[in-house]
Amino acid sequence: MSYWSELLQHRELLWYWTRREVSVRYKQSLLGVLWAVLQPLALTITFTVVFSMIINVPTGDIPYPIFTYTALVPWTFFANSLGQGIPSLVGQMNLITKASFPREILPFGTIGATFVDFCFASLILVGLFIVYRIPVSIQILWLPLLVIIQIGLSAGVILFGSALNVFFRDIRFIIPLLIQIWMYATPIVYPAALVPDRLKPLYNLNPMVGIIESYRAILLMGLPPVWSTLSLGIIVSTVLLVVGYFFFKRVEPMFVDII
């Protein structure tokens, strides 16, 4: 709790760093915030051609484009958070060595910036709801909970990974491969129902399984979150956040000497 208390005392710095991350990302950018939309939209089009027209993955009564895009928006938020958050400490070496502040502000700022991308990409989802005439149910009120769980998971992985990257710089080369493998181990392009029963105990240990399935449940089906898998995801995410934050703060005093 002392870590969170210290972070709360520096909330203005966290807010400033998040705004800086957003402005730097789109400064002198030709398309600006459209990049936040293009990535999940391009993947949706690609996956629709491959897994709907060629392989024909079954998605029930849900059209494949919105089936995939509903998962790709939160997944892109998660993947970009990891891809940008884990190298954030090494990328700001001068700041870390010259100023005293909670170092977790740097990776947390990248999560805040990618959340802005998540909000912009969600606007296309609203358009798809209108095009495919998907009704909005009261279950959408669960949406903030899913976002909070996902942010907690991202923060736990990023805190651990960014601290580890200070000691072992090749961690940044592993992250793209890890994210790619993680995506195919998550029901993004296919429904979780296709996973064989014998693999589901291991498969459901992936916290993103319950999160993605719950996004689809509340947005596309008008159902509550899939608690059978989401509850396990909550436990795993909480453990990762606590362990990641503890590890980060224990090794934080060594950052200046190593960097």
C-alpha cells in the first residue's frame, strides 16, 4: 500500500507523463490518431479474408468482422501496452539518472497513452454495431470492470518486464515474439469453444481468455461476463500485479547504477 500511496502523491506527474506520451506519439504524424484505428482494422480485414472466406471459422450468428474486431480492440490495447511499456525505463535513461520520482510512472504513462488509442479504436466498434444492428444491452455496464482487470494485468506484466529489461536488455527482443504467441493462445480469431476439452484447464490459465470472452459476451451477446474463466483471469492478473509491483520496487534502487 505504501507503493500506491507514493504513486498517488505523484499523480500530477503521472498525468503529465501520460499526456506527454500521447503528444509525442502523434507529433509530426501524418495520420495522427488514425493509427490507433488502422492497426485493429487492418488485422480485422486480414483475418476476415483468411478465417471467414478461406478457412471459415464458425462464429455462430455473429458476423466474423465484428466478432474479430471486438476482440482485437482490447487485444491491441494490451499488446501495445506491453510493447511500449516494457522498454520504457531503458528508453528514458537520462531521466532516471537525473531525477528522483517513482519510476513506475514511466511504464504506467505508456498504459495511459495506449488507453487513449483504445478509446479511439472503440469508435469504429460503435460503427460496426450500427452496421450489423447489434443491440446494446444492460450488460455493457460490466465494461469498466473488464477494462480495469485488463489494465491490472498489463501493469503487472509491464512492471516485471520493464524492471527485468534493465538487467537483461535482450528482453525487448523477446516481447514481440511473446505477444505474437500470446495472441494465438487467446480466442481472437476463433471462439474459445473450438479448444479441445483436454486442453481447456491449461488454456484457461491465460488471463486474456476470460477477458476477451467476456468482452464478446457483454457486447455481442447481451450476456454477463464469462465468470468461469474471468474469475481465474482476475486471480492471475491480481497475482501478477502484486508480484510485479513488489519485484519492481525491490530492484528500483539498482536502476541508476545499472542504467
